Amino acid sequence: MNIQTELRQFRAQQLTRRAFLGRSTQGLGALALADLLVGTATNTNAAEPLRGVLNPVPLKQTAKRVIWLTMAGGASQLETFDPKPKLAALHGQPMPESMTKGQQLAQLQGAKLMCYGPQLPFAKFGKNQTEICALLPLIGSVIDDIALIRSMTTDAINHDPAHMFMNTGAQIVGRPSMGAWITYGLGSMGADLPGFVVLVSLGKGGQNQPIAARQWSSGFLPSKYQGVQLRSQGEPVLYLSNPPGISRKQQGDDIAAINALNKERKAMVNDPEIATRIAQYEMAYQMQASVPELMDLSGEGAKTLELYGCQPGDGSFASNCLLARRLAERGVRFIQLYHKDWDHHSGVKEGVTQKAKEIDRACMALIVDLKQRGMLDETLIVWAGEFGRTPMSQGGDGRDHHNKAMSIWLAGGGVRGGVVHGSTDELGYAAVDKVTTVHDLHHTMLNQLGIDANAFTIRFQGLDARLVGVEGSRVIREILV
């Protein structure tokens, strides 16, 4: 039996009345499988960047891409970016009941609440003498490129829903992540890597809290917009390399044949997920060549490795920051780094001291490296955890989860450097001045990318869903150029 006979039988088996009626408006018949194979093989060898639905973007585009640095576990703002001398003075004394009565707490609900002063010293940096933790001197050296927000709040108080809220704007599972929304809107700038890439690292503290793939899910958007995790040690993507004995040409021929059949099926049933499957096969083929080159840091040179403080293949946050720059150069639209082990229910002093060693140089290096390459102005960097920590002690030397006050910072992408936005009360319990929300942060991010956050919607279950939710949000213009 030849290929044309097989194709006719395949069509006869799959062509339903509904599919036939749908296809009849497009003309009768279909291309021969051989023709499809030629077309698919051509696309496989010359893939195009993933296209977004916003073309052109409705607003002025300041940033072209986002690098989001997630401090997974919830970094303590009181040991990093929010100095509180009054809290230090009240160390060991009862927390004022007027602040905490009737308030939602995580694991301290019903416990005796005692003030716990900042455990690390602060120092002043930059032209405006911004106070941050003295153990972050290299971040301090680029503080004039950073907009520090001390009045960030979030809705969630436990890890998983807080990660979901920070990533998707909702605590419920199933919503698209911000990276998926952005690649859906803008597409990718490169053809041989996904538009949304995730990297995960674990420091020396060893608290390997789970990071769920649903945090970079595409939700109800087509799955081609979901994040793709690249492992920083070992094989970057499992099962991406060719099996023994299979050449790249043979793999390309197989993908061409599979995609030809997928195109036939899509023409019959008009299922958008089949189009995603076709695109993902082609992307995987391109990644077989692009990912090994991407992950090979040996060509970066000793000065660059020294700048970041990493070694090729060490799987560190520093290496992932360098990989983030390389991904940005290659056209990836949204790059998200997770650095674990910030959940300091005990030993917050020792824990943040260790974390500072792991991130200080790398964060500085990412800003400096992008700036010297002329890429910082078009790259929006965001540093944030999923929530903050309490000014009350837990377990004697730790801090509980806290959603009423946290510190984050942004750089590049049209952000005004050297500014401090908002503040918390004198004990650091709640944001009180220029209070900002996660929805405001998302709104600002979309604005810098040229996207109208309120109009950027997709119909889902009868409602116009959007990243910034329906509660109301605004652009944080005070931190923008």
C-alpha cells in the first residue's frame, strides 16, 4: 500500500459530517501528504518566532522582555530592604494589640506576639543614600538603577496560593501565568527557543520547597504559551536529545511526517491544540540545536564568569542569572528564575545571611551586564518573593508569612532608578503610604510592554478574563521615567 492510499483511508476514517461541513467552506479535498511533508520539513528547518495576538501593541513599548527573579519562600523585608529602628528598639516586647487584633496570620494565629527586631545591619547606598541590608553591598552599588517598593501587599498568606496569586493574579489553579499572558500577547522574538523559560536553583540552606509547574502554566490559553523549564544541571530538557542511532535528519523527517498528519487532523476537526502540538514538535526540533549552545557557558570568558560569580554547570542562582541574559539575547520574551530556601520560620538571621551571599553579586551582575550590552533599557527586571515576613518572632528566631507588607524592586525597562516608593508603619507590620498591590505590579509590567492591561482580555466561561483581575489596578507611575 502506498502513502497516497494510506492518506485516503485516514481521511475516510476521520472525516465526520461536522468536519466535512467545516471544510467545505475552504474548498474540497486536501493537499497530498507528500506535499505536506515538504512544507513541514521546510518549516522545521526555518522556524518562525511565535507570534502574539497584539500586533501592533496599543501603547508605547518601553520594555521588550521581562526577567523575573522569584525569591521562593518569602524573603524577609526586615532583613533586606525595609529598615525599622523602632522595631529594633521594641525587640522582645509585646506587639501592640492595636495593630494585630482581628488580623489574619498564618502560623502565629492565637500565639503570643512579640516584637522581633531586624537581625542584620543596614547601610546607605547611592546618590539618595537608600538604606538596604549591609550584606547586600553589590546590589547597593547599583541602587541608582533600582526602584525599591516598600509598600507591596498581596492577598495570599500561604505559599502555594501566594505563588499562584503573584504569577497569575488569582489564588485559584487554572489561570494563565503572567509569562503565558505576555507571550500570548507579544509572542517571542526568537525562533529556536520558547517564548517563556523557567530556571530553578536551590541554595545551601537546603529547604527544597516544591515549585509547581502550574505556576508557569498557560491555563486556559493555548498550551504553546506555557513556560518551559530548563534544568541548570544535567540534561537541560529531558528526552530532548535524539535516541542512540537516530540522526538529526532522521529526527527531522519523523517530525515532518508527524506534523503532516497533525495538519490533516487539524483541518478536519479545527482543534487549536493540534496547532499547538505542531508548533511544539517544531520547537523541540529547533531546541535540540539551540539549547546545548545556550547552556554552554564556556565561551563567556573569565571576566563575565567572575562578574556573576559562577562556574559553568554549577546550577547556581548566579549561573541562572547569566543564562537569563543569554536567553534575553536570543529573543526569549519572559524569563523567570526561582531561587528557593527563603522560608525562614526559624534562623532568619543565619538564613538571610546565606541568601545574601547567593544573590548579591548575581543581581548586580545581571544589571551591569545588561547595561553594558545596551539591553537594560528594554529589559524589565523584577525581584520579588510571594509574600513578606512578620515583625513578630516565630520559634524564637524566625518570622512567619505575612501579606500586609513586603519589599520588591524593579530595574530597567523604563523604570526610574534610585527611588523608594511607599513605606510601612514604624514596626513594619503593614504598608501605609502609597500602598501597592500585585495587580498594580502586573498592570505596570504590561504598561511597559506596550499592553493596555484593562483591555487585554480573553473570553473564558462567559467572562472577560485578564491578568490584572477585576478588583481595580493602576500603573505605578511614580517609579517610571
